[in-house]
Amino acid sequence: MEYISAKEAAIQWGISQRRVAVFCSEDRIEGVKLMGKMWWIPKDARKPDDARSLRHQPKTPAKVKPFIKWAGGKAQILENIRLKYPKDLGNNINKYAEPFIGGGAVLFDILSNYKMSKVYMSDINHELIHTYTTIRDSIDELIVLLKSMEMKYLPVSVERRKNLYYSNRSRYNNLIHEKIKTPELAALFIFLNRTCFNGLYRVNSKGEFNVPQGDYKNPCICDEDNLTAVSKVLKNVQIKCCDYKKSKSFIDKNTFAYFDPPYRPLTESSSFTSYTQDRFGDKEQIELAQFIDILSDTGAFVVASNSDPTNINKEDSFFDKLYEKHKILRISAARNINSAANKRGKINELLIASY
């Protein structure tokens, strides 16, 4: 009997090599053999029915979730943010805007649960926005690229993974310098996000991504089901690469707008603001608060998040004074603000609402 490798079977069946390995380990392929650390599959073996495909055919559309990890992501405090959604959301309040999109946890929650007439999202991170538009407009090509990256990365040795990571990081930075916006750039963005240290996005003064490799045994590089669902819900979303102030022309009295800017650092060691080459300091925080005041005066429903300085200094009333015209809610969140693991834990964050 003639055999082929798991990699060759994956290509033949149009699935990931990792999925082939799962079929083999579950003894769902007749005649499969494990020799050393490699699975060998009869060349004429039939691809098993994928139980995941059967499970993933609900009567209602699947919920979508962030496709990247993002520092300060809102998944863990989403329940608190939901409590601040306007009561008439999806009816008279039928527009949604999120100018600091990041990982988009709130955006995807809104798109999964409410029917909005118009949706606007933006960010000044060019590569992040390019990735969103690629998912919306070129999902098939993106998935092919990500599957290829996943198949090359997951089965190999630790040393080979390291070489692939830094090779891909170098390729990504070269594309940035050459200002080449292709599906490959978006695929590399997702690959690096899923395999780098802690899912950070950090650039140096030259605009180069410089986060080291993370230590993940089995990272999910191509989450095909979620990416496909994300592509569908983004079809009618306005995606812009611009400063948050550009959202003013979109936001009106029928709009719910959520602002999640770079947080004000609580300590010097936590002052991670290099998502882009532009710094977001106290001056920018004040300008944002003034912008939110203007939107609030038009009747828009605005919620903003930020750090709570009183975690460190009880006398630091920076945001309390800045947003004194609005409602300020302190919520608990698990954020690391100390390099010592035994001093980490839950701290307060701020939710500011204009209504």
C-alpha cells in the first residue's frame, strides 16, 4: 500500500495539517500508521467527515469574536460594558461607531446581537486597519495564506519555529517599509499576533514590529470559522484608517459610540503606548475628553474606557476632573501592573458614560 504524509494529505483534502493529525489520533482514517513522530496515511484514504462542520451549522448565525489578541482587550470586561449599552440600541439608536478599534471585542458583540443600519470603525494603525479590510474583502485568499503558514509552523521543531517566526517578522517589516498592502501583509499580521510574546503589537521608532517570539505549543494561526464569520459581518462596515476626530461626521443623536484609547499609564513600567509611532499622553487624553463633550452635546450616546489612576495614587483625580460632567463607573479588571507575579491581581478601570 502506498502512503502519503499528513502534510500531503492536508493539501489533498484542503484542510490543515493539524486537523489531519487530529483525525489520525482519533483513529478516524482507515489504515493510518504512526512511525516515529509522523503520521502516514494510505494514499487512497477517504477524508473523514468533519464533526466540527456538523456542529457549526446552527440555525442562527454564529457569534463572532476578535480574531487577534490585543493589549487591553475588552473581552474580560464586556459584561460591564454591555450594561452601559443604550436601552434603545438597535431601534432608534441604529448607528454604531468605534474609533479606537483594536481587537474589536465591543464591535463584534454589537454586530452579533444588534441590527444596526450603519457601522463605523477606525484606527491610526495602518497595518491593523489593512488586516480588517482584507478580512472583509479578500477572505478566501487570506485563509489560504494563513493555512500555509500554519502548516509550515506547527509541525516543526522549536528551533525551526524560531527561524520561521523571525523570517516572517522580517518579511512583514520589509512590506511595511515598501508600503505594500497585500493579503500577505494581513496574513503576516495575524501570524505574528498569534505567535508573538503575549499578543503584543509594538513598533520601534522606525515603525518596525519588534516583539519577540512567544512560547506557545499549539497556537491557532488560522481560525477559519471565525475569520469567515467576521468577513460576513464586516461587509457593510465603514473601515477607516484615520484619527478618531474624523468620526465626528458620522456620529449623531442616533449613534452609540465607544472610545477605547491607549490607557493612561499607571506606572512608568506600564507605559506601553507604542501600538504606533504616535504617543497618546495627557494632552491627547484631554483633547479626547473635549471631543467626547462635543459629541455628548449633539445627543450622541458615548461610552469611554480608561485606566483608574487611584489604583496607585488615591489623590490622582485626573479623569474624575476631566469627565466631571459625565457618569464615571469603576469596574474590576485583571490587568498586570507589576512585574512581580505575586503583586498582580484585579485593579479598577473606568467606564465613562455621557448618559
